[in-house]
Amino acid sequence: MAEPSEATDAAQAPRGLSRRGLLGLAGAGLAGLGVGVAGDRAALAATAAATGTKAAGAYAFYGTHQAGIVTPAQDRLHFAAFDMSPGSSRDDLIELLKDWTVASAAMTAGRDIGDFGAAGGPYDAPPEDTGEALGLPASGLTITVGFGPTLFQATDGTDRFGLAHNRPAELTTLPHFPGDLLEEARSGGDLCIQACANDPQVAVHAIRNLSRIAFGRAAIRWSQLGFGRTSSTSTSQATARNLFGFKDGTANVMAEEPGAAAEHVWVQPGEGPAWLAGGSYLVARRIRMTIETWDRSILSEQEAVIGRTKGEGAPLSGGTEFTEPDFALAGRSGPLIGPHAHMRLAHPDQNHGIRLLRRGYNFVDGNDELGRLAAGLFFISFQRSPEQFITVQQNLAGHDALNEYIRHVGSALFAVPPGVRPGSFLGAPLFAP
Amino acid sequence: MPARLPLLAAAAVTLLGLTGCAADDGPSGDTPALTVESSATECTVSADEAPAGTIRFTVHNAGDQVTEFYLLGDDKLRIVGEVENIGPGLSRDLVVQLQAGTYYTTCKPGMQGDGVGTAPFTVTPSTAAAPDLSADTAAQVESANTAYAAYVTEEVEQLVEGTARFAAAYTAGDDEAARDLYAPTRIHWERIETVAESFGDLDPRLDAREADLAEGEAWTGWHAIEKDLWAGNAGADFERYSADQRAELARQLVADTATLQGKAEGLSFTLAQQANGAIGLLDEVAGSKISGEEEFWSHTDLSDFQGNIDGARVLYQGLREIVVAKEPALAEQLDAEFAAVQALLEAQRAGDGFTPYTGLTPAEVKAFSDQVNALGEPLNRLTSVVVG
């Protein structure tokens, strides 16, 4: 079995390669071809086997699909949405994506960015790498990049980068859902980067350096730290809990399910523009929880709202965590899993079989002006079409008993291009002539 | 507030003369790498000769005192290159471009005395030798220095003159005239702020903000007067100064500015100091102007912003031909980013000055901040490029 680090050896650029010397990578990365999901799985298996050393694992950056989607959800998140700078050109965008590619390949392999890194450069110049990850292992870092609707067509209709004809029809601002209290400053964005790692410093280092590289071409519009994963994306992981204290993502799309990713996550060839084949759609929703109110609701209500037991996470219809819920099973007054239970409304059976790959994180951003914890769930889902999320969310927004305790305050949709071939760059097919 | 890089402070690697050192350009490439072991009594260089061109000495301090390494000319006096401030156990690099000839290497543990282990070092002729700085470049360096020194002198003169008029109006109780003179006079200070900050306590005496003071410390200078002139923005608890206090603050302001003029007379600037000055001025913008902290009561921050940018651009323009020769893409980028930041400032011109900071929308402040970052990243490479 491969050690985690071997998954990325093939993708390692030779030290001293210029940030802009991207195309020189081709030879070095040859062995990384076709890694894709298989690479993720190899690394996953090794990570699972090497408990206690999982922070050292490295996932391949290059592959058929971008990492950070079916990769087993890491513990920490730093997510950032960017807007391209006023007056920036198509060439600026391409250069930025190339620079991000080279830096991401280095950082996901546990290396500094640049020719000289954090401490080896000229005394009279600022270090290329900011340095806070020096001495830290790759920590399972994945960097996943997405393109927002406004990259293709600005809100005023202008086609800044000559991409309007390449915009997938589904890539638009998500519709307004009942109860949405969206803040403009926490929503949208031309580009996004999801950095996940098992060490928060490694995830922050990634966003910090990638945003520094972007200065003058793109600037952060909003960003979000997440401190605990709320979903499992692999059967090797225990189901995590959200800040309501309940297990979340029990019925998630798992990396081990044959065909599930192709059916629910990856855009298939022939669907929409060719450049997106092998990619996905990322939905991000900042969901504020009024946890003070939740915490004083009685246990039976909490369980009724969710539709599962708090301890085991079993459906209220019985069994254990992974027992299929029986939505028809009735108690004295109606079904055991009530008509407004969150789990019922979110379940594929209630949504024409639709499933999402959820990859959310808990957050607590200090407190609000009333002294309440500014806590919640930073919901992330990947799906083959935004329609999957829209269908489920319409169901939830209209009826979910949980709505009493949550507010959706941020929202964004991004098209996630397929994985990067060694020698190429993030989103390259989008710019093919 | 003091910049990260006061203009006249010594850099870790001091660059002397026009033919001196190249910047450390990293461990890669063909640069011959030599090691130097500096102990209490020895200064052992791994080789006593090298081909002409770029040569790197990695100096390791094996002693228990702070040490220095010098590369001297054939007269054992002229300093060709030096690395200072190497703590015990640390290594520092000196990268120099050398012509063929005889040199001497020496270490100075304890930073005093004549040096230990002085030994000849021969540079042999080589086809790889980089040409000496051309006469053109040398002339560019000289004219940049002369031009910048003249700029500093001119700005200080205008500062002295404006300060006199401002102080007179303030002392006479003509607040409206003093308020009108405040930003247009201070812009001369802001243009040369990194020079002014080089002179000990003159900067705090002239430019301290109230938040900078320690408990009980006397507050003098521009911002002390600013609070009084814009008392309406200073809160209900603020008591306006008495006529005596005003007269004293005005007198001190004029006297300290005169001291500044005396110290700024006849200054000379190395390439690195000029480049670091430009970087320092932009740091000033990013640190206190972009946040509206500098002009807390008058909200004339954009005028200070313009002053810092003016000063940085003058420094950059002086070095621009050198940048064009060494890294044309950087010059192109800096030209574009300076123009972009100026365009944002032009959009906020109002009358003789600028929109008050409090009149900017959050989106406008973010646009300024983004543009300062866009200029700052390439500008911070200026020193390593011009001295490299």
C-alpha cells in the first residue's frame, strides 16, 4: 500500500522552478497522470491505516478531479471567495490561475511556495512564502478552486474576460429561498478557494499565500474559517456532529460507493460546456445557528426537529445510525419521524432520490453585539447540478422545523473545474481556443 | 508613526559604493558558494580564489560573540562588501559581484578591532564575469541620489514655510485659516515621512497621535493641534486649549520643524535607502492612512495618502531606469500600479483637497486597500532588484 506522501511525489515540481515556469512541470508530473479518485483512495486507505500520523498525509494535487471533494473530509477549513480587480484582463485571470496552480501543488505536497520559500531568499526582498507552515507536514491539505457566475458575466451584464459564452446555464445566482437573510458581503464572488487540512495553520497558510499571490488581480470578498468537519465523506470516518450536537451527514455520498460520485457529484461529458466535464458545482451557505435558543429546548423536541436520536444518531423510526429510516412508521400521533423533521425533508426519498455530497464545517466567529456566540454551520455541498441543491433547499426552506433555529446569511454557487493535468493549470479547458 | 524601515537605518547587509554587492539571489544557479567560519581567532574561507562574477560567501559564526565579515580591496582598507550582525551560531550570506583582482577577507568577532584571520583572496579572470556597472548606470545612481536629496530639501523648505503660517494663524486664534492650512502643509511632511522619522524623537514630537502616548506623556505636534482645531469631532469631554497652551504648541511645532530642516540638510542616500524609502512610505499608507487612524479628528487622511504616494513615486522614478535595465516587467507593473492608485485618489478630489475619510463608502475604502496591496507586493521587491 502506498504511503500518503507517495501520492504526491509524482506531482512535486523540482525545487527552484520558477513560479511562472509552469509548463516545465510536464515531465516531472508524468507519473501523476490518471491518479484522480484512485489516488485519493490510495491516500485515504493509507491515512486510515496510519492513525495518529494522519496529519502527515499528503493528497495528490494533480488528477482527473480536483482534490477536496471526495477526499475524506479533513478537520479544518479556510474558505475564501475572491473578486477579480477592476480593470483586470483575461490574461490576468489566466496568469493568476497558473500562479495558483504552481503554489497549490507545492503547498499540498507540504512545501513552501516560490523559488526560495520562506527563509531562503534575498535579505533585501520580502520572503516569497509567509512561513507559518515551515516545519509542518502537508497535513492532508487540499486546495479546490471554483468559478462564480460573475466571472462569466458581471452583474451589470459585462463580459470582462470573454467567458460569457462558456457559462453553464445552471451557473447563476441561487434563487431566493423562504427565510433567506443573505448579506451581500458574505455572498457571491468571482472565484473561490476551499482549503481543507487537518491542521488549521496549514489551511490558513494556504489561503494567506494564495490571496497574496492574487493582490492586484483579485482580492478577497469574504472568507470563512471552519474548525470542525460536520460531514463524513468516507466510510472510514466516524460521523461528525454539528453545533446542535447531532450527527450530520450520515446519509452522505461516500467515496467508497461505486458509481455514486459519477451519479451525484461529477458533471458528466455532454452535460453543459465541455470544459466542466469531470468538474462539479459547489454550493456554500453560511448558516447562523441561534444556539442559545436551541440549547434550552428540551431533548425530545431537539430529537423531533432533527428526526434522529441525539446520542446514537439513529432514525426515530428505530435501529442504529445507519439503519434506513422508516418514514411511514407511526406512533400514537402521526409518524415517528414527523412531517417537518429535518432528516425527513433532506432525505433522498423525499427529494426524488437526489443526493448531495456535503462537506460542511462548524464555525464560531467570536460573538455578536448581544453577546451570543456567532456560531453556525458553513454548509458546503458538491453536486452534479445546482438543481440538486435547489430542490432539497426548497423543501427545507419551506417546511423544516429546524428553521426556527437557523438563518441563512451567506450564499454562493461556483462551478468547480475538473482536476489539473500535470503541466496544465486550474481551469485550463475553460480558456482553450 | 515610525515605518517598518526608517530610511537611514542600516540594513543587515550594507551596500557600499556603486560596484559593491549584489543581493542574495538564492541558493540556485551557478554562483560559486564559499563558506566562511568565523571564530574568536580565525576567519577560515573555504577557498582563497574564485572566478570573477557573482560570488556568495556563507558566513557561519562559530564563536560566542557577534561577528562581522568584510571583503576588502587590495589596499586592505576599501570595503567591497560586508555582512554585519551575525549572532553566535547563525549563518549569513554576502553575495558580491567581483572583478578579477586581489582582495582580502577578514572577520571581526566582537565587532571591534582590526579583524582576525585577514587573508588574501584572489579573483581570477572569467568569461562569466558580470560587467562592472556601466558609466551610464553609475550616472543614473548619482543623479537619483542628487535629485532625491534636492527633493527632500525642497519639501522641508515648504514644510517650514507652511508651518510658520499655520502656527501664526493658530496662535492668533484664526481657526478657520489654520484648518485650511493643516492638510496642505502636512502633505510636505508626508512626502518625506521616512526621512523625517530617521531623526530620533523628532517624529514623535511632531507627529505622535494621541493613542501613541504613554500614560502622562506630554503631547505635542500636529495631531495635538488637530484635536483642538476640530474640537467638534473630539467629543463633549474635550476642553479646548487655552491661548497660552496654543502659543506653546505652535512655538514648539515651529522649533521642531526648524530642527528637522537642519538635520535634513545635505543628506545623501544609497540605492537601498532610496528603495527602502519608497517601500516605507507605502507601508505608512497601508498602516495608518487606509484605516483613517492618522487624521482621527480632521479626517484629512487622503491628503496624507497622496503625500506618501508622491514621495514613494519620486523615489521610484529616480530608480526607474535601473529597474528597467534589470527587470523591465517590474517597471511596467509598478508604472501601472502607481497610475491605478493615483486614479483612485483623483476620483476623490474635492476642492483643493480630498473627500474626508468619513465620506468614503466601505467599498471605496476597500478599493484603496486592494490597490495599496496591489502596489505594495511589487514595490517591496524594489530594493532587491535595484541593488541586485
